[in-house]
Amino acid sequence: MRFMVITKATPESEAGVLPATEDIGTMGAFIEELVDAGVLLAAEGLHSSAEGARIYFDGENKTVVDGPFTETKELIGGFWLVEMKSLEECVEWFKRCPIQRPGDGGPANLEIRRVLEAADFGDSFTAEQQEAVAERRARAAGNG
């Protein structure tokens, strides 16, 4: 099973405050453990919402709103994509995550969500559609 582990943005990350060298090293060691265990598929941090945009859909109308966005508790600061045997295994791994909130030293919030797989869609996801998805993934992997 694949899981996305989402880090929440903080007022500091939204202000563009980057982690200190020692925090980068500590997080790097944790990420190295995930790599060595063969469970890490991707891990990335995100720029602040000031450099982003949202697109709102209302029927045929599309409204684009440039960042920044004020409600940081709803913003994503980064993510890991991992493959684990279960949600419980993923939780155990990420309870060890060394991430800290800049400034106050308290732990950052993480959200863990399972990634949908073909089997989750049942009969509504045809063999042809599954083949097309597999082909797109292979092409996308070649783009990286």
C-alpha cells in the first residue's frame, strides 16, 4: 500500500523561513532510513503559498486566486510518498519523524492518507483504463 504523509505548513514556513542546517541533517538521516528500508518513493518540501495559486471551479466558471493563503492549518508544507504494509506500519515509522516547528520547538502535525489503487475502484475501473494509467505512469517516470 502506498501512503502520502503530509506535513502541514506553519506560520514560519509560510513566511519563507527555511530549516536550520542541523534540522536538515536530522531530517536527512530519517529520510536515509526510509530509503535504506526501501519504502520511500518520493519526499519534497513546498514553497510558501505566496508563490502558489488556487483554482476554484463552479460549473463552467474557473476563478484563479493567487497566494498567499491566510489559514496555515489548512496548507501543505511538504510530503513523503511511501510504500508500507499497513497504516499501522506507516504510523510507527512517522512517529519517529524528527520534524519540528521552527520557533516554538513543538512537534509539527503530520497527516497520513492512503493512496488509491486500482483495486479500490472495483469493476468501474476497466482493464483498458488500468492499462492506460500504467502507460501514463511509465511515460511520466521517463520524464523525471
